[in-house]
Amino acid sequence: MTEKIELQKKARGQRPEYFADPAIDKVLSITMALAGEMAVMRDRLDTIERLMEDGTPVTSEAINSYQPDAQVRSQRDAWRETFLDIVLRRIHQEREELDGEATTAKTYSEAIALVEKE
């Protein structure tokens, strides 16, 4: 008989805050949780497709015991990187805009003013 594994349902300690508005942190947390679940579902679907292509019967045991080789892991990693770039595009754009502002400072005092603005 397989032993049931219980996962911790709540994180311990205080949640990190990334934005001034806690609602934004909550939305980001929810979005990242959904993105994580989506990535897991995508990996499982990829496993199912590969099992079917190999003519292996698709069962829960076959899916759970599937071990991707290096090439499959590389393909999945590339998909996940692209997926997260899409999910986090707005955050990346904002960071790039801030980086662009920082590089437009021509003098030390302008650079200080940009930093103090944040």
C-alpha cells in the first residue's frame, strides 16, 4: 500500500512584500501559484503525449513514474522560461523602463535624483 504524503498547507513566517500596495502582492502571489499549476499541467500533458507516441498505455502510474531524459527536460525548461516571460512581461517591462531611466542620468546629481524618486 502506498503511504499518503501530507504537504504543508501554509507557509511559515511572514510573507515577503514586494510592492507598496499589499493587494498587488496578493494578485502576484495568486498569479504565480496559477502559473506554477499551469506548468505542472503542461509537463503532465507532455508526458501523456510522449507515452501515447511510444504506444505505452496511459495510466496514472505511467504518468507519475515517467522520467524525462535530458532533451525532454531541456525542451520543458525552454517552454517554462518562455511561459514565465509572457506571464511576467509587464513586470519585466517596468524594470527595463526603470533601468532605462537610470542610464539617462548624465550627472551624479541626476542619478541621485532618480534614485530618490523611487
